[in-house]
Amino acid sequence: MAQIPSLDNSSLNLKYVREQSQRELVNILKNIRGKKCLVIDPQLSGSLSLIVPTSTLKDNGVELRHLEAEIIQTDCTKVIYLVRSRFNLMRFICSNVHNDISKGIQREYYLYFVPRREVVCEKVLEEEKVHHLITIGEYPLYMVPLDEDVLSFELDFANKECQVDGDTSSLWHIAKGIHKLESLFGVIPNVRAKGKASVRVADILNHMQVEEPVNSPDIAVSEINTLILIDREIDMVTPMCSQLTYEGLLDEFLHVSSGSVELDASIMGGQQEGKKMKVPLNSSDKLFKEIRDLNFEVVVQVLRQKATSMKQDYTEMTTTNQTVSELKDFVKKLNSLPEMTRHINLAQHLSTFTSKQTFLARLDMEHTIVEAQSYDICFEYIEELIHKQEPLVSVLRMLILFSVTNSGLPKKHFDYLRRELLHSYGFEHIAMLHNLEKAGLLKKQESKSNWLTIKRALQLVEDTDTANPNDIAYVFSGYAPLSVRLVQNAVRSGWRPIEEILKLLPGPHSEVKRGGFSSSPSFDTLRGNSTALDRPTHGRRSIVLVVFVGGVTFAEISALRFLSAQEGMAYDPIIMTTKIVNGNTLAETYMEKWG
Amino acid sequence: LLWKESWELGKNPMASKGSPLHGPRIKLIEKAQNLFAETKEHAFESKAAEEHAKLLRIQHELEVSTKQAIFVDSSISDTIRTCIALGNHRAAMKVKTEFKVSDKRWYWLKVFALATAGSWDALEKF
């Protein structure tokens, strides 16, 4: 199974996006002749593996290394560094270069920043007096297609940087990515944004359009009809709940990274103990495409059904005489066997986690918190978690969920729980508490919570049959993600009907219609087209680009896919996110690490 | 600005984690405590810093008396657990009263610690 998803069935030509990035990288490599050592930022290796297969790199005479604190040993006389703009990475490069100098080795150095160079980083190189030895360039890789309907910017800390550090460079990055898509597929006529960061992105996007208009006259009608931008900040409830879809659970327990999951080979029926293996998870795997978005309970049933039917076929095969065409059918079915085994193994492994008493108790409590009815029970549960010194991340998830739904905790409880946290986990976590408070995730109660109103108005708690769902609430077995409810409304009718609710949520909202060409005078003659842009494109399903600023969970993606498959929903979603997140990864970004 | 300044101070001791110079570290934390105390809204942080300094002192004493460098930089709960696991109930009790640890938390810690130490008899009695 290929690690790189095929993208053949994508509603938007994302293959083109990938090929463009691939071409750009190969060009960089080709322009540097001879054998070379490509040293990459370990954080980029996931993204790169989704863009170019390692074999392509090898074909270009590349020796692949990771940039780490250790000095790199290589025979190549040409070294190419491919890194994000980070200080510590600059230091590593400097120490490598210094090491070569001290040994009297002469090499050619090339440094490519991803996606763009930053002056502060070059300053580091200048201070270390290596700047003049290095040829510096840019590799504009802004986003990576994770699957046929998901694009990621792979920005790990976007949420925290925006909320705590006030660093909004990620917003520029996002706007640039969208702008890049527009240059391929046309200016998106409808833009709807909710949240401070989202509205900023929409603004930056407009500026980019003015400064650097998308001028491809051959695209008269944009392929993407609507752009919806949602801040993660608006809905911190959803990611803190445990996801219950197949893909979501895989991420919760095994952590899916760049479209694959790494686990012990023994789990997948391998022979060697302790050996790690990577299992790719994308829609090229037909069975996975079928079951990824289902509630896990149903997944187990589906797999069982498939296994039994296959067994039946097999017995029929051995007992009766078959025509050749029937044999052919049977063999075809057998081809899906490796996929079957893979997912049965994975599902079995997952069920060892999901059947645990503590997990079930946790789910129960999450629902109690979201229902927001029994404050005391929830408080005592969290208190006990802290006293038992349960893993800090899982405690934080509960605390954030609790604090957000109550719009903060009463001062007495707030101080009490913070003190217990410091006592149980150590005083060094005070910085983390500060971060969380600044981001509004764990704070003192200042006003009455409006969560109940929001919950009721958007019907967030819904009973739905997980096997035969009629509502997106199935992804959390009874809770419909707030973020997706907003998208649902925005697609259907825009913001106006739910304006009252939007006002209860943090941040402004905006709704803009863009004339496409009207902003650039040279296209005045084409202005007549702007009215045509409002219509969904000729009979085809229109495409909605949903951007989550600050991360999205797999469960939310599943919910969006579910919506588009419903009757009367004539659109295909393309999801764009700073990063695929879950409660753990999100909470971890707030836990500061000390040198 | 004051917040930021004291924050930097609060951060510093963490950055020098693992350094053998505990004396200066405690002083720094105490300085941070005083800075926090200058404004009303940081009462919590001030108290935390005070407790942190106190904890480091106690841990230091414990390391000297037990001759094991396993206390510094662990949390209050961890310190209590280690004491009980080592059979040093008096020290554990002292930490408990010193930091006003609630009975609820105390019993959880005691159960866990006794279980890890394998003192099933003591667990039975308790």
C-alpha cells in the first residue's frame, strides 16, 4: 500500500497542487549537480513523504539525512539543508559548518527555507560568521494534501502561537496557501469567516488579491464556490471530547501523523517483537475509505460481516463447481484480503483501549460536562483525577472542557484546582497554567455561561442511531460538534439566520462577496462575469473550502463528509487546516517545555 | 510590565534546572514571590512561589538525611509518595501538614505508595 494517497477521486485537482510542489523540489535538487546530501528538518519529513517518494530523491543522487544536534557525517561535497525557520535548527547548521571548517573540509552549502526565508534566522547565521558560505533559497511548500479532501499546513503550534504568544505569522501563511489555491482554481466568490483569526485571514487574503491579483483569464468561473473560515478558538469543546469514529480513535490512541500510524509490528501480525512499522491510512485503501468515518461500534460490525461473507464464499468455492467467471470474482474478492486483515488487526488493537473501564467512565463524564447539568459530579471527578495523578494531558482535557462549557470556574474552585495541580504535578507547571489562562481555556468565571443557550439553539446534544445516523452527532455518540454545526449553517444559508448565536461565541464574523475581477482594473471588461460566479457551477456539485484556523480533528472531518453525503447537499467539502489535532496534541502545545 | 518581569524571574529557576546551586535558585523564586505579591491579582502566583521555595528546602533536607538524590524537582505529591514508599512515614506526615494536603489526596497517595512498595500488610491495616 502506497504511503502517498492517489488523490484520483478528489473533487478538486489536488494532484496538481502536489505535483507543483514536487516539481519545485526536484528542480532545486537538479540545479545542484552531482551527488549531494539532503539534510532535512525532522519536522518536515512527514510532509515531504507525502509530496515525493524517497525513490525520486535517490534518483536525483540524494543522500537523505535528518538535521539533529549531532554532527552529520557524509562524503558528499554538497550539502543541502531543507528547514523551517527555527533558531535551534540554525544553530545545528552552524555547528555542522564549524565542524567542517575546523577539520579543513571544504563543502558547498545550500540552505532552503520552507516555506520562506526569515531575516531573524539569517541574522543567526551572520552572527556565527557562516552566512557568506551558504547559498540561501526558498522552497515554497505551504500546504500538503493529506488525502483527496484534506489539505494541511502542518503548522504544529498555530493555535498556541495565536492565543498565547500573539504571533500571527501563521495567519499570513494560511492566507498565502488559500491564495495559491485561488491562482490554480480561480477566485473564490463567497467568503464567510467566524473568529478573530479567521476574519484576519480573510482580510489578508483580500490584500493579496489586490497586490498580486490572480489573473488567469482562462478560469472564468472559480471551481471553489465558497470559502468558510472557522477559528479553533470558537469551539474548544469539540477537540477535548474523545473522538469515536474509527479514524478519530486511531488518532486518539495511536496518533496518526502525516497520514499514517506507527505501531508495533506484532500488533499487525508481524513476526518480530518490538519492531516498529508504519501503516498508511488514506483513501487509496478502499476498505478504510468505507469505514474511516463510521462510529467505531459500527466498524466492528462491518468488519465482522465482511469476514463472515468471505468465509461463506470460501466454503461455497470448495464445495461446488464454479464457472470461470465465478472463480474470477472470487479471486477479486481475495485481493481485498490484506486490507481486511490490516483493519481487523487495528480494530482489535483499538478495542483493547476502548473496552477499558476508565475510558468508558471518561466518555460518560465528557457527556455529563457537555450536557452542563451536574456541575458537582464533574468537579469531583476532575479532583479525583488530579489526586490520583492521572496523566496530566488527560486531566487538562477534562479541565479545559469543564472550564470552557462553564465559561470559567468560580474563583474558589479555580484556585483550589490550580493548587492541587501544582502540588500533584510540580510547580514548574505554573507557566502552563498561565498559558491556558491567557488563551481563555482555564480561567476564572466572570460571567454566566451561555453554553446552554448555544447548545440548545444549535442542537448540539442529539440522540442518533450510530449504526444508521441521521445527524452528525454520531461522531461523538450523541454530541454534534459545534464547529461543524456552524459550517452546516454557513453553507445552507450564510451567517444571517444564526447571527444571534454567533454573537455569543468569541470573535467577530464576516461575510464577503468578492467580484473576483473587479478589484483589478485591467479586467474591467470581464466584470459581467462576476454575477455568474454566484451560481453554483454548471450542474456540477459545488466545492466548499472549509478552513480550520488552529486545527481540526478527524471526527469533525468525518462529520463534514457525512453532511455532504446527505440528500439535498449539493456540495463537496475540501478541508484545510493548520494541523490535524486532537485534545492531547492541542493540550500539549500549552505545556511549556523547559530547555 | 511587572507581571512580565516577575514572570521572567519565575522562569529562570526552571531554566537552571538540574544545576547544583539550589541556594541561588531558592532565592530567585523568593524574589519572584515578592514581585508577584506587589500586585493584588497575582496572589495565587505569589503563594505558589512561596510554596515552591519551601518545598525545595524540605526536599533538600530530605536528600541530605536519606543520602539519596531523588527528591528535588519532584512534586509535593511525589515527595509524599517517595517518603511513604521508603517507609519514612514521619517525613511524609511532615510534608502533609506543611502544605496542608487534604485528606482526600493524602489517602490516594498513601494507597498508591504502599502498593508500589508492596507493603500489603500496611495496606490491609489501613
